[in-house]
Amino acid sequence: MDGSKGKSAGPIEPASDLSEIAAKCAASNLLDVAAQLACLAEDLKALAARPIEPIPTSAEPDPF
């Protein structure tokens, strides 16, 4: 084998293909974020439906 030839990492893709891949990745990431926000909204809705209960406090002060 001749060591003077460099190994290629793969085919070189045109910039338009790379732009398309980047756009698809960004859209996928946005969909993931939107799904997480939807879950968060459901959690917040469930928390908002629960009544706020006061935290019980003792009538006597701590001696410490």
C-alpha cells in the first residue's frame, strides 16, 4: 500500500445538500422543544388546578 494517498472521509456533499440537512435538523430540534413545552404546559395546568394549601406552622416558637 502506498502511504502517499490520503484517505477520504466520504463523498463531498454540495453546500445546498448541507443546508438542507441543517434545516431538517433545526426543524427536528424545534419540534422536540415544542413537544417539551407542550408537556410543561400540561404539568402547569395540572398544578394550577390544585388548591394552594397553607404550610402548617407551630404556634410555639422554637427554643433554639
